[in-house]
Amino acid sequence: ADKPEKEEKYRRVMTEESEHLLVLSNRVLMLTQLDEGHLELHKEEVVLRSLLDDLIAKISLKSNKKVEFNTVYHRCETVYADVFCLREVLGNLLDNAIKYSREEVKIDIICESERGACKIKVCDNGLGISLKDQSRIFNRFERSAAARSSKGGATGFGLGLNYVQQVMLAHEGRVEVESEEARFSEFTLYFPVRS
């Protein structure tokens, strides 16, 4: 009680950990609903600029690293999706881009239209993912070598990318990854254009 800065630090850590636990339990719940075919999507036209601006602002506030964001909108201003799921998916990809990176992080978010799909790319200058791990990272409880190594130092349960993949399948879309170790990772979300 006589050290207010220490008390504030503990309070902040407890709040962040509680929020993290809530996110994880929501992901497990949604993955269970997806497995059982009970997930109800509430799709609507989601304005990407405001959603991404909000996510970037929140992530920037809580990040311990210097992060530079660059967003580009090329004939893809909105996407037909469940706004809660979309926020979780993008939040997961952005969190991963920061977690699996060096001290200075550059993240490009590119929203573009391509042959009946709206693509959202999240590109980073991080640790990258080996070709071997790229084929497994979407499996539940699977993590890349960078995530497992003590050098990577990032914590997690290996649910995030499985969640991303399952949500994209529920939206009748897909997620793809392109990466090179020690250089970059690029995750692309493909949402079908509403007909």
C-alpha cells in the first residue's frame, strides 16, 4: 500500500492476464461451437478502416515494443463478416506479428479486392516460420519452432491460428501463409464478396 507505482503495475498485469484468459476461454468456446456446427455467424458489412484503426490503437497502447503500422485500402473498404469473429481473427494475427518479432516491428495491413474475394493481408518483419512448421501451424495446440524456442520467448497454447482457420472456413473463406525464416510472415485472409 505504501508503494503506489508497484501497486499500479500489479493491477495492470492482473487486468491484462484476466483479459487474456477471457480471450482464450472465448476462443475455446467458439472452437467447440465450430466443431459441433453450432456457431451462429451474424454477418454484416464491416467497415475495415474503423475496425483496424481501433485494433491498432489498442494494440499500440499495450505493446512493449516499438510498432509501426501501415494500412492500405485498395478497392476493399468493407468485408461481409461477423464483426466479433473478424476482430478476434485480426487481433490474433496482429498480436502474433508483434510477439514473434524483434524489438522494432513493422506491420503492413493490405486490404484489396481480387476476383470475387476481399483479401486482408497482415505482413510483418518478424522471425518467420520454417517451411516445415507452415504445414502444421493451423493445427490445434501446434506452435512454430520460433514460438517453442527459448529465444522466441513468446507464450501461447497454439489455439490462435487454428481459431483463425476455423473462423475463415465458417465464413466460406480461407487463410494462407507465406513466410521466410528470419525475414517475414504474411497471413492472407480471403473473404468471399457478398453476392
